[in-house]
Amino acid sequence: MIRNTEKLIRDFKNNPRMDGTILASYCRITSLYGDRNDAAALFRLFAEEPSDYKRSLLLDPIMRCGDQELAEDIARVCFDGKKLKENMPGDILHVLGYLDHDRMMDYMVASITANDWYLSKAACIGLMHLPCERYAEIFADELERVYGQPLFPEFLPALCFKFTDARMVPRLMEWGEQASTDCNAGLILGIAAFGRSQQAKVRRILMEPKWEMDATGTGSHWWGYMSMQMSEVTFSQLISHMKDRMPLDLHKNETLEGEAFIVHSLQVLHDLMEVKLSDDLHPLRFAATNNERFSDLYAQLFQWSNEYEDDSMIGRIQHVLGYDHPMVNQYIVLRTRMEMAIRREMELEALRLQS
């Protein structure tokens, strides 16, 4: 067991009211550097009081560091027969799927349409990891039953790659044009699950105002970033496209696509970069990881190409939208946050080189 996990357990037992942000930070380190022993110790701590919402944070390192043997223990403790115990969080289904435990799949499939958003989400994300051939017809029927509706089990469309091919993507795109933005996550995730071939469509979704991928309240921006990684869309691509939309030969308040569209796209790019800065781990074990260096992205966003003209992103915002536009300040704050990330990035690289 690594020292971080030992300290996590000791500090949590000494202070069960530990701040959730601090606990989540402990958990992230164990998720990155722990092993099966860490996962088993944290599961014992979780199982002491599984209804405690803070202990549910422990499920992330349990999931990422666990193995099949631990998955058996989790199922034994958390299930009553073939049903999740009442005091257990639905995220257990995500954990079991991530660990390739397929013995509770009937319950997971039944949970997709449960009147419980958290349980349904965990079931769908868990099932994305598992072989689902025998449930393909059920998935297809459930999807057709709600297709076109504004509200539906949000993450059901994420399972499309389990029963059909990329020819389904245009239907998901069409659905997204009329669906409630409260249900966008499953649609973009379902499209991105078909991989790199869907890059253009994911980029379009990210920047299309109707999809509201700047909606931090609904978490759409978070799932947008996770979908970027699955389809291998890069920030470098998004930044280049934004700069092309804001050439310096435009006059103030004149844009190629309308000010509202430009402001929306800038907000989305900003919010996606904020998610990358948070360094959240991907909920899917098989997803690609965005490894773009902050120093490279910082240069692309904020460096001048020459000493005579500010053609950085901030300079373009000032030129096209005005010096007093609120977006200017947002990108100044983003620049500061990225400067801090660059220092951490370089420090970690130096430590790796020494080890």
C-alpha cells in the first residue's frame, strides 16, 4: 500500500468530516499510483458506512486499482442476491463494469430505465466496458422507444456502439438537435464511442450553440471533454479553428459567423480547457487520454507570432469583440491558471527524469 493511501485512511478515520475536495485529491493520487492492496484497503473503509456520500469518493481509486478478485468481494458485500442493497450508491455498477465483472449484468441492464438518474448513468457507463451481445436487442428496443424525445435515460445512447455501427451517428446528431440539453451527455458520448472517425462531428457538436456544450451546470462541458478524448479531438485543432474564425483583418464587432456564435465558441473552448486543467481521470478504462502539453497549448493560445501585432487569442478577442468584452478577462484568468499548470508539468517531468 502506498503512503498516500495509508495517510488517507488515517486522516479520514481521525476526521470523518474531512473536506470533500481534500479527500478527492487523496483519492486521485491513489488512483494514479496505487495497486490492488490500496483498492482493497479503501473498499474496507467504504464498506464500514457505504451510505456516507463522502465515502463514495473512494470508489474511484477502488475501481482503477482493483482486480477481478476484489470485484467478487464488492459484489458479495454490495448486493443482496441479484439486486443492489438499498444503502449502496449506484456507482457500484460503474465500478463492477470497469473491473470486467459481468455477473450482475441483468440488474445493470434493468437499471438503465430506472427512475434514478445516478443509477441509470452508472449502469450505462459500467455496461460500456462489458460484452453486451446478448442484450443488443434490448438496447435497440429501448433506444427506439425513446428516440426523438426531449427527455430520456440520458446515457442510453452511449451504448449504441454495443449494438450498431457508425451509421447510427446521423440519427444521434439529429436527435441532439431536438433533445433537451439536460440529456446531451449520452448523445455526444455515444457518437464519440465510434472513435476517431467521428472527429468532425464531435468538433461540430462542441461548437454548435444548440448543443450548449458550455453548460457547466448540467456537466455537458465535462462530458464534452471526455468525448474529445474518445474521438481524439485535440485542443490544438480547436484553437486553430477559433483563430481562423477571428482573423485580424476584421473590424471591431464584425465577425464571420456572428458575435453570438463567436462568444459561444470561445466560452466552450475556455470551459473545456478548465476541465483539462482539473485533470479529471476518464470514466472509461479503454478511452484515449489527451496528452497535449500545457506549455504547447499556452504558446498557441497566448504567444504573439511577432513583436508588432498581438495575434494571440486575447488579442483577437480584443480586436473582434472589443477591449472591454467580458471574454477578455476570462481568458486572462485562464492564462494565469495555465501558467500554474505549466510549472507543475515541468516539475513532474524533472522528477521523472531523475527517477
